[in-house]
Amino acid sequence: MLKFTQDHEWLKIDGDIATVGITPHAAKLLGDLVFVELPKVGAKLKKGAPSGVVESVKTASDVYAPLDGEVIEVNQTAADDPAVVSADPTTAGWLYKLRLANTADAETLLDEAAYAKLTA
């Protein structure tokens, strides 16, 4: 299941694990990323709280936790080579994996059609 936030994060949900990244729309607006800060494995995140930072030559932007949960894995490649996030935000450029506290909360997020409408 693919979901989106109004803050331009995407989530690919598989059971109680969500892979999280920034949307292609956000990556395009930011331009070439030069720095990515990821949360720590084991961090407990609350929906809407900053979970990391992506920085381009234009600006820096917080990445927000899309739902409550615990970080179980980070994509070190994204931190080591931020260009991966710019070039491929939804596959190789994912940021972290979150064990969701409540999978039903995902129903409050946007689906692809709603996100497309938001960014049109």
C-alpha cells in the first residue's frame, strides 16, 4: 500500500513496516540534494514530528514522521550520497523504515489520487 502526507513524504506499507522517503514532487522542488540527515535506529517517532533533514543548494527542509512508530532501519546510502535521493526518491532513495505503532493510522494519509490533486 502506498500512502502520502501533505508534507510530501511517501510511505510504502508492508504489514506493520513502512518504508519512508520524500516524494518525487518534493525532490524536484528541492533540486540537487547535498545533505541528508536520517533518524537514529531505535528512535521513537511521533506523527508530524521532525525525523530528519534534506538539504539542497537552494534550501533545507525537515522530513516529518508520517505516523507514530519506531525506526528499525535507515538507508545509509542516502546519507552518504544524497544525489541518490534526488535521482530516485521512491526506490533507491528511501530514507528509513518505521515499525508502525498502529497500522490503522495509515488510513488517515493521502492515497495517490489525493496526493496528485494536492500537488497539481
